[in-house]
Amino acid sequence: MSLKNKVSWQSPSNIALVKYWGKKAGQIPANASISFTLDNCHTRTTVEWEPIEADGAPFHFEIFVDDEPSPEFRPKIETFFQRTADLLPFLPSTKMIIRTSNSFPHSSGIASSASGLSALALCMGDIALQHGALDENNFNRFCSILSRLGSGSASRSVYGGLVVWGQHAEVPGSSDSFAVEYPHHVEHVFTTYRDTVLLVEVGQKSVSSTKGHGLMVGHEYAEARFEQAKANMSEIQKHLQTGDLNGFGELVEAEALSLHAMMMTSRPGYMLFRPNTIAILEKIRNYRETEKVPVHFTLDAGANVHLLYPAHVEQKVHTFVEQELKQFCKDGRYIHDRVGSGPKRLDE
Ligand code: DP6
């Protein structure tokens, strides 16, 4: 079956440098965050749609992942449509078939919510444009708001390069409602950054990010963490401005470990680290020390390690991965990615 109209978008994943961890009602972040948008790790989503007579139901959709009917994804998408109902007034009188697939393997443990929800949000923004419900100049902002309502980190995937979500005094134009492209000078080297994702554990993680954010409510260290993130948002800008790779990397590593420290000290506490995660972090630090290569790690809410480094050391780092890190990866798997330019509309 196919419907009369169709929109398709490709949207990338992103990796946070200063982390979003903790939120308020309405998908409002407890602190500002900044990320690199990735390139190879992305989701492609097509929404076929046509107008129907409204029958009192809030939305009508079917979902296919990799061409298979995938009802297990319905709850996340229903939540998205419930949260965005006011912004997408055409939903009750539109029938949709959503088809989606990720460039990275399902079981890779790479968070698909940022790329997945932003790809869907871009399709919905596109349909809103076609309904005349939106001015073209506001398209990206509108889609970032929609994405945020689906998954906070998805708000940042709507733009390429360095992206900030959350109000911060030193980032003009920044907002808790939508992400913005990082507005200040960035040394060229950061635009060449690579991210090699080392797949330590694949499959569903034991505690979802949404649950983890919830555990920040009443967390003993929450206020200190939000203050730390705010200060790190100020400090990282100095490193981006001056091209201080070591200052940048030290901050990014501390952010990743703070994120996991919050998880470990939640009540109940939990650990997403695996022994191989720690083995990799130690290898990275030793290698950096002995070889003087600017390679640093970050982590998202899982066991996988993101290796961040500039293009000019790419060959060296690839050799290091093959010779010293691959052995700690599940089935020896990793993905080479890089800073990307943001989502793309896919034409037929
Ligand atoms: C650790 O955006 O997945 O990746 O808003 O509940 O969908 P929800 O959470 P999500 O949280 C991401 C957390 C993080 C850090 C980050 O991306 O900033």
C-alpha cells in the first residue's frame, strides 16, 4: 500500500561534549549542552501521507523499520505525537505510513533516538510546510522544537557541526526550547574531528536515558552537576576559540565521567560501564601520554566508547584502534565517523 504524498529525510546522530543529563517538565533541559553532529551514523525516514476524514482519533499511523512492521516502536512515536499535537494540528485528519532504517546496525548499542526522532520531526515539519502551517524561514527551528519533544538530544541533530541546546548566557540566541548552531569562532581543527565508535556492548541498555534523567530529580549531586555543566559550557568555548586540543579533550573526558558518576550515585544507582569500557579508557590515556597524540574519549549513556581526534592524526589512530582497542570490542566491531553537515532532504 502507498499513500498519495511522500517526504523523506536523512538525519544524523550526534555526540554530546558537554552532556544533557537531567530535565524539567516539557522536555526542558536542566543545563545547556553542546555536541558534534555526526555523519555516517544516521536514520533515513520516509512518511507517506494523505488527508482523511477526522474520526476523533488523535493520529493514524503505521510504522515499518527496515521494511518490517514494527509495533514495538509505536509507544515512542505515540508519545512524540501526543507531545507535538498542538504544533501539528493536521495530525487527526492525516493518515501516515512511516518507514525508517538506520545506517548503523540495530544491535550496535548506538542511540538511535537522536537520529530517529529528528528524522521523523523533519518529515513532520516538511508536511507542516506543505499545509502552509509554517514559514520556510522557521523550518529548522520548528523541527528542532519537534525533535526535542521526541527526545532531548534529537533537538541538536537538526544542524551540522557544533550545536548548542539549552539557554546559556555566553551563547547568544541559545534556548531551552530548541538547538542553535554554535555561533562563535571555532578553530578549523575542530571542524575536521573524527569520532570512532568502539562497540563494547550491543543490544538494549539496562536503564534508558529517560529513566536516568528522572533519577536526577532529588539526586544528592544534581545541583553541583548542573553548575559544573554550566561552567564547562563556558570553558569549552575558550578551547574551541583557541584550538587547545588538550584543554578540550580533558574537559570532554571529565564530562563523560561525570555523566556516569551521576548514574552510579543515583538512588537506585546503576552502571553502564563494562570492564572492557574501562580497559579502553586506560589504553587511550596511556597511548596519549606515550605517543603525544591528541585523542580523547567520550561516552554516551552506554558502554560504548567514542574516540575523538582531529583528521591530521587519523592514520595513527586507526592503527591504534586496530592494534590495541579492537580486541575489547564486541566481535571486534567499531564504526569510523566524523563531524557532519546535518540532515538532508532526500528527493525521489
Ligand atoms: C547521555 O535525549 O536520549 O546522550 O530526552 O529522555 O529522550 P530523552 O533523553 P536523551 O538523553 C541523552 C543523554 C546523553 C547526553 C546528551 O546527548 O547530551
